[in-house]
Amino acid sequence: MKSDPCNLLIIYTTTNGRTGDMVQPIQKGVIDSGLKATVKTISEVCWEDMVSANGIIVGTPVRFGDVDWEIKRLFDVTALQGYPGPLSGKVGGAFTGGGKPGSGAELALLSMLHILLNHGMVIQGNAHSAHYGPVALAESSKDSIYSTCYDWGRHWSDLVYRLYQSNSPKS
Amino acid sequence: MKSDPCNLLIIYTTTNGRTGDMVQPIQKGVIDSGLKATVKTISEVCWEDMVSANGIIVGTPVRFGDVDWEIKRLFDVTALQGYPGPLSGKVGGAFTGGGKPGSGAELALLSMLHILLNHGMVIQGNAHSAHYGPVALAESSKDSIYSTCYDWGRHWSDLVYRLYQSNSPKS
Amino acid sequence: MKSDPCNLLIIYTTTNGRTGDMVQPIQKGVIDSGLKATVKTISEVCWEDMVSANGIIVGTPVRFGDVDWEIKRLFDVTALQGYPGPLSGKVGGAFTGGGKPGSGAELALLSMLHILLNHGMVIQGNAHSAHYGPVALAESSKDSIYSTCYDWGRHWSDLVYRLYQSNSPKS
Amino acid sequence: MKSDPCNLLIIYTTTNGRTGDMVQPIQKGVIDSGLKATVKTISEVCWEDMVSANGIIVGTPVRFGDVDWEIKRLFDVTALQGYPGPLSGKVGGAFTGGGKPGSGAELALLSMLHILLNHGMVIQGNAHSAHYGPVALAESSKDSIYSTCYDWGRHWSDLVYRLYQSNSPKS
């Protein structure tokens, strides 16, 4: 018997609101896949939330081509407890809101994924869209951001099902 | 019924032999986990090998902080067939042999993982050792390289079991 | 007496034309700064062009989140001659044409810069725009691509002047 | 008349002492090149130190394959003042102390360089050794760490001379 896949967590912080706007469509993609995801801001989340989750998605604004310092502190300080081990094997994912093309959004996104890999988490890319996770730029239309985030939420949920449940509600 | 997890593939090329020396211990780690992995050099591998595999591990020497150009050509040209899609959901992994600390081995390794993520593959980090995949440097001892590669081969196989088989031979 | 700063080189290859369209505005930015830059495609450029240049800008399309394999071969094979040393201290730069936001353009751009750094070249970021070099996405307007590339060409030329000439024609 | 190249700054923080041990040989390399560099820890450094410096070298321990969160906060919060602009054109550099090969040292180092590039700073790679900046691993010998750091300090100073002074004391 596999464990309950419903204990999923979205952690985020936002500077100007762009990263924050990505949370709802991602969460809706997860919900429409038949799962549930709790949303916590960087100031609300605690270690127990992270340890007990089967999957964690982290949203960070682009800050000089890297993750936000408060997100980094969460992993450097909070998630250092019991390292290595507590987050191993969980499903990871990341999303980011940035500025212009080439202004560091992918670098921030990949730095976030590297942190999750370092903790032993499982990441899936996406060949069709948002290869490494959703990115919203200043010039992106609201519609394209919404659909990219929603589709990625569903894509991410597929991996949760593969790893935690033999039979998905969809089948 | 899940598919046969035994169709696994290790692709590699080597410049001075360091990357080539990593193949055998990685393959042994996979075999000792109860799986089988076919080994092909960059000049032997064909697209059918890649498409039919459930998991692909790619070994590249460090070439100026990035993957070898023949490895890159394999993904730019050969794996472009039917893209996006054919490699989605397969288990991916990478290893690399480099020179001194800081001479580009991690950059090459991560560039390889980014390519696999771009194709939609599933990657797991390792919290305990070889976070992103095994790296052998010139100053590394043969013993440490062997054990790092072997342990990673077993770690990687665990993900193959999680994704492709409910009951592993170990349980 | 400092050397002639006019021997500058732009090397590029293009898949669907997007990277190729960036060449002209970058070259115009360099010319309007009082310098000259020769443009060569990946199939035209030879090692002598590279060794004799004081500065080299490389344009690559995004290929699975990394540089094009022919660009990689140029550095793995051609530029291996006499390595390390021949390209040390020259001014480097890179640009790339990609698809959607987050589809790998920054990763390709930075992989290119890492290759140039590995060869000992000098890179300057840009705090105001195109931090790591110009990126053109599918959804970017022609005007924004043109101005980003042109401005970056002028920015890049400033570093050429700083490194190669006490008095620029502008002063 | 070019400005005084002597106002150079080394900022660092250290976890277990490995990154801290790299400061002295780097500083000695700078001094033996005829320059001076002030050393400040992350808790001592202030924005005025950074703005008034002609060159800044940042040392960070490897923290989950990225820069330390306090280093990140320095750039996210302190260096945000007056951004973009205040650090543009200064000479940048980075070094890092990490654990095993492949445990994230290069990723941390390159993330640091990307932050400096984002601020418009000038970075030079090194074709001969420590391509992107010095890296010390747990298994590296004290002698190899010392010579790598010292040589890099001299290499870095060469760029300071090229950018800030026509005639170096060495010539």
C-alpha cells in the first residue's frame, strides 16, 4: 500500500506580486488532478510542514539571477535539521516570476531545482512546455502565464501519482 | 501491470579514460539492485536504444565546463526525432570525469541533467553523496570513485523501481 | 601603446533565423561605438580568425537548454589547439535566440559564457539590461530585440575600449 | 588619468573554516602583485565599502549548491540600493570552500559570479587553473589550496591593472 499522495505543499514569496500570481493556477492544476496542495508563504511555513509533505513546490522571485535570500535561508537553516535525509525521495518543483527575457529567471529557477536535488528530491522536466518549471516574465500575457502554470501543475501531479499511488483517480 | 524495468541504458564517451572507468561500478550498482543495464558508447548507440529504454544514464567527460560535443550532437540531432515526447517520463541520470576541483565537472554534469530535463525525464538528487550524479576528479582516489559510482548506481535503481515496479526483487 | 581594438569577431549559427536576426543590431552597436567587427558563421570561421581577434562574441540558438553542438565542437576541437592560453584575456560575449520564457535560453547563454571563461576570456555583465547578453524569445517584439541587441553591442564595446585603448574615439 | 587601483575588497563568510582559509593566500597574491585588498566578513562589510571599491572578491561556503543565505541577503537587500549601476564596471571575483567532488562547489561559485555579472561587474576566467575562481574541497591538500588561491589572486590582480592603470608597478 502506497502512502496518501494528498499531502502536498506550495511555498512561495513574492516581491512585486508576479510570483504570487502564479500560485493559484498551479494549485488549481494540482486540484484538478484530484490532489490537494496547501499554500504557505515563506513567513508561514515551518519545518514540520516540509517534512510531512510528499511533494514540495517552491516559488521564488528572481533576485539577481538566483533565489530570494529568505528562500535560501529556509533551506540553509531550517532544512538543515536532520540533513541529509528528511526531504529525500519527495517530489520537488519550482516556479519563478521575473522581468525581461534573459534577466535571470531561468538561473533562479535552476538554482532552486539544484537545491531540491541536493536534498535528494525527485524532479521531472517537461518536454512540451515550461521545461524546468513555470516562468512568468513582465512581457508575458496573463493568459499565457495562467495556462503555463495550470498545465505544469497537472504535469507535476502526474509524477506525484506515479511515485505515490498505483491507481490515480483519473484512471 | 507496470512495465519491465530491466531495459536500462548507459551511454558514454571518454577522452582520457576517466569517464570510461566510471561505467563498470555504476553498472554493477544497477545489477546488484536486481536490474540490467546495457552499455553503449556514443558511436554505438542508436535512437531505437534510447526510445525503448525505461531509463538512460549519460556519461560525458568535462569539455570546457560543458558536455562533450558528440554527446550534444546525439541530443541535438538524433534525439530531435519526434521531440517533444519520446523520452518523457523515463528515468535520467548523468556522470562525468574531470580534472581539478572547480575545473568544470559540475557544470558539465548539470548541463547534461538540464538536457535530460528538457526532454521531460525524471531526475533524483542524492542527499547523502554525489548530489547530482557521480563526479571523478584527477585527484580522487580509485576507491572513492568506485564506491561513489557504485552507491549512486544503487540509488538510481531505487528510482527505477519506484517508477516502474510496485514490488522490487529486494522486497 | 595599446593594440588596435578593431579586430573583433562575431561567430554565430542559427536554426530558425532568430539568432541570426540578432547579429546585425549587435554589429551596428559595435560600429556606432567606433569599432569594427567581422561576422562569420560557424561553417566559415577558422582558428586563425579566433586567435587574432581581440574580442569574440558568440551567438548560439538554444538547443535543449545548452549551446548548439556545432558551436560546442568549435571549442572542443578547434579551440583546443594550444589550450590553455590562446584566447586568454580577450573580451568575450554571447547572445542567443530561443522560444518561450523558461525554455532554456538563459541556460544556453550561460553555458556559452562558461566556455569563454574556461578559455580565460573577460566577460562583463550589464546591470541595466540583458544582464548576461542579449536573449530573443519568440514572443519578444522586433523592436525590443533590436534595441536590446544594439544597446548591448555598445555596452560590450565599452569594455573593449577599457581593455585595449586609453582614449576612445568618443572622448 | 585612471583611478587608484588599490581600493580592493574581499568579503567572505565561512561555515567550517574552509572558505576562511582561502582568504589569506588570495590576499597575499593580490599584495604580491603590488596592490592592497581590505578583508571584511559578511557581518563587518557595509555598502560604502562595496561602492567605493574598484574590485570586489566574494568568498562563500557551499550551501546546498548555492551561495550562503547571508551573502545572498547582502546582494538582495544591501546592494539593491541605487541598483542598477553602483557596482557596474568594477572587477569581480569569487571563491568557495566545499565538500566532496560534485557536492555543489562549482554551482555555488557560478551562482556567485552570475550575481556579480547581474550587477554589471567584469569577470575574467582563467584558462590555466581555477577557471572560474578558486575551489577548495575537503580532500584537497593544503598546499594545492594555497597555491591555487595565491595564483588566482595574482591572476585577478592582472585584470585590475588592465582596467584601472596603464602602467603596472611590475612593468
